[in-house]
Amino acid sequence: MNGLCRNLLNPPFSHIYIEENIIDHPNTVKIMSHFPKSRQVIIKHYKDIFNRSRQNYPLQKQSQNLILAEKRPPFVYKGSPLCQNFGNARFFYANAAINCVYDCEYCYLQGMYPSANIVVFVNLEDIFNDVGKLLKNDPVYLCISYDTDLLALEGFLGYCEKWMEFAEFYPNLTVELRTKSANWNSLEKLAPRENVILAWTLSCEHVWEKYEHGAPSPMQRINCIDKALAKGFQTRLCFDPVIYIKGWEEEYGRLVETIFSKLPAGKIKDVSTGSFRIPCAYLKNMRKNKPYSSIINYPFMAENNVYVYPPGLSDKLNLYMHDILKKHIPEEKIFVWK
């Protein structure tokens, strides 16, 4: 989009849609206090806005609006087999928010949802209650930032802090917060918890520069991780997805060497890596939204309704990452998705 078109667009969150039944919810009031100039639009149900037909996803991404809604059951979902469970049998995820402020061309969210606007569910207490019920049986491994980047929203949302406070009362709960954010200002105020893992997705310079629009640079993320480690946060490094690009070995090799020249390897909890994969239905929508993107128009191979690189290439990517990571991290701390 050219500069003139950008100037004609509304600024992010110029309009905030609010379900009528949660207008007075404390989280609604808190969120709205950060946007005094935004126009408030009262709605009956968030899907009336979020799921309407003929939306222009790429244009919405340039001028995102915010939708505040009540989450209805189910509040917690079983983890996807396309995601790492890190050896945890009871693997779940919860989505207190939908969609991301970053615009990464390979992100499955643009193929999963019809709208680029961000939905925040204000009734976080109902999600907490559901997690509490799960914890009455056995330990739970819970990912809370798969359908958004909660840390990137923390400045006005405060959900990372609320999840950490909740986790403090449940030692048999392990929470993973996945992010690309470099929002240290928000993290600095929080107390580390043994059962809360901050998991940073790390990308090589070329992938970030060409495909991760609006996201912090690899070095900004590394610097934030360094501060998190120094403060004592449980920290995971995620080289996932690994993207096949020209010169990928040099790019990812340089990334790994840079990381371990800057970070104390002994303080890192573990690392994960895995080549790009995505449900077939999602990729179809992604290609419609971004027909120009070379990264998602690669001739993938379909296996069990999932697009992946051809077996030889996937194996090569995973083996290479495993081999360069084990130079710095014990093998038992390296998780490879296959």
C-alpha cells in the first residue's frame, strides 16, 4: 500500500466495538481508559462485526479496530498436534484475545479468521474458572498466546500480569506465553514465576525484514530475552517455524551464533524448532489475502490436510537446526517438531 493510501486510513483502534452486555465489566472499563479518543460502537455480538462477509483483510490489517466481547464456552481447547507439547500429556490452549498487531506473512491467523481486527474477551475470570476445573485432576500445560501476542498488547490489556498472578496459586499448572514482542517495559514490572514460561519466537534477519511486518527485529527480541533471563524468568527460545529461503543455512546459522554470543545458554530453559507447516484450508485463505507473498506460495505438499515442505526438505531443515543448536544447548533441552 502506498503512502497516500496509508494517510487516508484511520489510526489503529480508532473504533472500538463493545458488546452491550459487557459495557460495565471492569476489564472493559480499564481497556477503554487507554483510548479516550476512540469512537465507541455498541453491538450485540462480536461475530456480527468479526464474521461479516466481504471483509478486506489486508486493508483492515493496516487500520485495525478493537472488539471487546464476552467469551462463551468452550473456554479452553485441546492443543493442536501441529504445536509442540514439550512432553506434556495434558496440553491445552486458551485464547483470551484473537489476532495480532504484527503482520507476519506466514502467520496462520490470516487464514484462520475472516477479519484482521483484534478481539479481546474481557471475562478472563471465566477462562480461569475452566482452567481451575481441569487442574482438579492432573497437571495442565497451557498455552495462552497462540491466537494473538499477549505481550504486545500488555500495555493496555494487562493479561500477562493476570495470568502470572493466577498461575502463582496453581503449582500443577504450567503456562507458556509465546511472543515476538520486545515489550520489556511491561515485563519489568512483573515477578517471575517458576511455572510461567516466556517463549520467544526467533527469526533470521531475512525473514524478519521481508515477511514480519511491524514485528521487533531479531536483535530487539534478543535484548529483551537477555533482560528476562537476568531477572529470572523461565525462558524458551523457539526457532519455529523455520522458513525455507535462499541461503537459509547461513541465515539461521548466523542467527543461532548471534543469540548464543549474547545470551547465557545455561539460563535458557529449553529450545524448540520445526519447519513450516499449516492446515490446507488456512493456506488457501492466506494466498487469497496475500497473493504476492513468495513465502506462502511455495509449492508445499499436502499430508493429512496439512501443507508441509517435501519430506527431504523438512528433514534437512530440522536436522540442520538440531545440529547447530546442540553446540550450545544439551540435546535433552532441544525439542524438534516432526
